[in-house]
Amino acid sequence: MAIFDNTTNNKKAPLGVTLIRKGLIKDSDIDKAIDYQRLHRGIKLGEAFHALQLCNDQDLINTIGEVIGFKAVQLDPASFNFNFSQYISMDIVKQHKVMPFEINENRIKVAFVDPTDKDVQKMIRLILLSKGLSMECYVTFESYIDAIVKGIENKIEDEKALDSYGKDTSQLIDNIIRSAMAKRTSDIHIEPMEDVVRVRYRIDGELLVVANIEKSKQAQIIRKT
């Protein structure tokens, strides 16, 4: 049985064997990952190692990259702020598990869960070529892309909810508090910025931006809070 489904070079050892040779996992860890695969249909072994935290993420993704012949990247969902939707739609990102994450002049870096899928790679390459960009392929974990997408969707949802109250500042403040309670927020930060009033929630110790309110409402918001 092949340890890693996406090996593109038959001369290279499978992922599990390579990780053992590097001293990053034990034989028993492969059994744990295979058991995890049985419970989670369709998940690759590399993702199973990652989900079970059987070795360091950076070492793991770098080794996956070595095995399949692509550069590897760790995307940090908490600090990710690249506006990928300028280049690839959210629907394509979600369906094909790809994530543009950096651009330098006319060259854009794109992370794939499976960069060995030639059809997906070709499709993304053509989309980017139509925008005058050449593509550099990387491999990353599916959970990173999913977390980035979820964070963006939650932010959009929060902003829509806050905007839905229009000009009534009392209702706006009520909704900020109501939304914070629903998300089990420990702190609400209302921060006057240069052009907007920023609203941030502290959730599980992390401050997350949930909305930017127009500057004209600043005085009313401060009075109400």
C-alpha cells in the first residue's frame, strides 16, 4: 500500500517512510494515521499526520513537498490578509482547495492541497494568465485553507449583520453586544481609527476584527457605550 497517494516520482520514498527516515515519526504513528484515514474518508495520509499532530507542522509540510516535488508553505489563518478574491473567486477557492497568498510584480504564489492534480493546476494557471500573471505552485494543508475561508466568511457575515441596522446607533450597539454574546466573546474593543471605527472581539484569547463602521457614527457610538 502506498503511504502517500500523491507521489509523482516513483524513485522517491513514500511520505511515511521518509518521515521515519528523518526521525520525525515512529512506525506506530503510521498505524495511527491509517486508522484516522479509515474514520475520515478521502483524507490523505499527510493531512492525517497533521490532524493528529504526530510531528511538527513545518517539518511535515516540507517533507510532503519533497515527496511530491513542490515547494511547501505554512499559511497562518490568524494573520492571513492577502486579498485573493482579486485573482480567484471564493467559489473556486472552496471547491478546489487553492489559495493565492503572495504576489510579486506579475508572478503570484498559489497554495494547493493537491498540486499534483494537473487539471486543477491547469485551470488555475489559465485563470491567472488571463490576468497577466504567471503562477508558482506550493503545497499546504487543507485545514489552513478551510480556516482562512471560514474566517473571511464569518467577518463578512458580521459586517452584514451590523450594517443591517442602518443609521440607528442604539440598535447597532445592541447588535454588536448580541453578536459578541453569541460568539462567546470575552471582550469587545471599539477602536476609533483614522477613517473608520473598528470593532474587534476577543475570542479564545485572540482579537478578531468583525466590522469597520463608518467614521461619521463615532461620536454616537462613544456616547452610547
